[in-house]
Amino acid sequence: MYMAAAAAGASTPFNFCRHGSHAEYDAVFSGSWMARRPSAAPHGGGASGSGSGSGYGAASYVAPTFGAAFRQQHLDLLDYLSDDQGVPAPPPAAVPSASYVTPAPAMAPAEPVVPDAVAAAGGYPRSVAAAAAAVAGEGRDRTTTDKIAFRTRSDDEILDDGYKWRKYGKKSVKNSPNPRNYYRCSTEGCNVKKRVERDKNDPRYVVTMYEGIHNHVCPGTVYYAAQDAASGRFFVAGISHPDLN
DNA sequence: CGGCTTTGACCTGCGC
DNA sequence: GCGCAGGTCAAAGCCG
Ligand SMILES: [Zn+2]
């Protein structure tokens, strides 16, 4: 097991290669999906530490698309983690999506845990961090399928998160006029999936759900590696150490 | 010409 | 068992 931060980073499929530097997240709980806020710091606790997928740390790139996509708009982000316990069949009624529609500027909810807390969980920073810790600790090895979802306020739903996605399906969801799109990571061997749909209660928002963990870095990532004179081995800052093996 | 969308068919779990 | 709802497949078409 890892510490909370590490766990958060490592377990997070949500390894945006390009990610908004100062995006605001709105984390909420829903059903078996637990929410947390990745990390306020751009490359602080969350992403950079993740050994598995995120090559964020050493990555250097320009992120025009991302900027364009998000348009400086306030990014509302729900980040769910699935519990490997499966879905206890959360009644939709119990967790009306409307509940998380609330922007919830600066409420400081207690520790959000149960779906019921959703209403109260207007979610903001530190409390969410606590949640993350809680999740990390409580959710133990979620090595199974991770799920996270977040809601973004955007006009177009093609947010470039740095990965290449191949659409493989489209369905309409019951009780919603908006279709849901299914994407799969186009990288061979990586079976991360993603579903995108508009929030029916708030068409201004786009809900994106990720499932799985990328077993690769995002395409376009550039590493600046140094070569260890002694071993002749390459290593990348923040990614590996020469003495690794 | 290769990779991606499109789109209807197909599959599966679940409730009645 | 049937029908619905959600998820996936895959053939055909689109596009660079
Ligand atoms: Zn991937």
C-alpha cells in the first residue's frame, strides 16, 4: 500500500497529460463511485508521483488544445473512484444528479462518504483531500478497475486529455435527452475506457467517466532524459532512478 | 491506404 | 421468459 497521495496518483487513471494548471474541481460522491480531488498542485501530490502511468513529471509540452478546450472556464470536476466492492445498486432517486450540480463555492463539508452526503458535499479542497486519503486508505487495493468521473463545464465535449481515444459506441441514456459516447484508448494493449455525455440537468456541463488505468504514458509526452555515465543507462527525472536495478 | 466514426445489431444483467 | 437499459461489436463509410 501506499500513502494517500501516492495512492491517489497511482490509482488515478486520470492522468491528464495536459492539465489545467488552475482548474477548479468539484468533487462529489455518487453511488459506488467515490469522489476526490486529484490535487490542487499541478504536479504536486497527485500526478507526478504515480509511477505507473503518469509521465507527467518530466513531460514537457505545450498544451494548446487543453487550454482551448477549457477556455479558462471554470472546470468543474468530479472525480470518482470505484470501490472494488462493486455497485450496491445506488438508486438514482437517492442520488439525484442535481445534487452535484451545485457549484458549491466554498462550503466545507465534513467527510463525505456516503451517497447521502452528496447533497452536503459541495466539496472543496481540503475536505476532499481528506476524502482522498480516506479513499486511498479505505479503498485498499483497487487494482481492479478504477473509475473516475468528472464534470466539466464546456461547450464542446471533445476535451483533449492528451490520450488518443477511439469511439466505439454511442447510446442514448434513459431519462436524458443526451446521448452517451463510448471511447476506448487507442493505444494497443491499453484498455482504458471512457464515456462522455452531457449532464442532463445542466447541458452546459460535460460528464466524463474514465475506467481503467493507462499502461502507457500519453502520446506526445516528451521526456528529457539524462544518461548515467557509469551505467550508460537512461533515466528521467521523477520517473526512474539509475540505481533502480 | 490506415485509422477513426458511424450506426444498427448483438449481448448481458436485471426486474417484473 | 420477456423486455428494457446499458454496453459492445463490427461492417461500412469517412477523412487525412
Ligand atoms: Zn491508454
